[in-house]
Amino acid sequence: MVIVDSAARRYFCIMVFLYVFTSILLLLSWPLLSNVILRLDTRLPQLTIDWKTIFTFNATCEQDTITLEIRTPLFHRTWSPASAPHRKPRKSKPKRKRHRRPATSRIIRVLKNCRIDVLDLALDTGDPVFNAWLYPLNYLPLPAQRTIRINFESDSYINLQISAKPWRLLAAWII
């Protein structure tokens, strides 16, 4: 039989409490600490929002049909908004007018907290003179993974990847 004194038992209980408390705190704060990545590619017609380990949302367009897909660790659903049944419109109550100031400064603060990881832009305006005026943009000194191509070949697309931390976006929106 092992005899444990009260100081050792108290220390053990405190350590177990701290372990459980920090585990719960990390589980609750994980969604705010993980990355949110937005990918837009017009060559594939696809939009993806990927919140690491929480959910992934895909919107694709194939032959004039839009397909939406959402994936979570416990749930997966694919549907087309065009095939959804139409519901009867609800009677709405008259809304009170709210006097809000414009949220442009908030939106700008939120956008400043986003990081552009990939930018691949090809542009043809259809007007050769205007394309010639824009052509010097091809030689801008841009960081890696960012390119701008002004062309005369009727080739226009955008490939964009933006990442952000949700806690930074939330702090920028609140403050």
C-alpha cells in the first residue's frame, strides 16, 4: 500500500486541473488561431474557402450549373442552388430604420490584415491601344508568386490566393 501525503495529492490535483484547463482553452481558441485561405481561379471557375481543420467550402461552375460543396470533419454536402425547391415568401415585418455610419474604414482595416499569397493576373481589354498603355505593368517589380500579364491574345484570367488569421480579422473589425 502506497501512502501519499496531502501536499503531493494537492500538487497532483492542481496539475490535472491546469492540464484540463489548457486543453479546453486550446480547443476553443483553435478556430481563431488557424488560417483561413480564399482561392479564386477563373480558368477553372472555382472559389474555395478553406478554414484549416474546420471546414472547406467550394463553389464551382460547370456548363452553366453552379455546384456548392461544404466539408467538415463530421459532415459533407454537395448541392446545386438551381435545383433547390422554391419556398413561399414569408410576410416580413416593417423594419425600423437604423442610422449606421459607413463601414468602409472597418472593411479597409480588415483587408489590410489579409495577405496575398498568389496573384496571377492576365488581362486583355480588347482594345489594342489601351493594352499598349497598360503593357508596362508587365515589368513591375513584384514579389514572388505575383505576376501581371497584359497581353494582346484575348487571354484574361485571375488566380488569387489570400490568407488571414481569424483573430486578426476579428480584432480589426472590432477595434
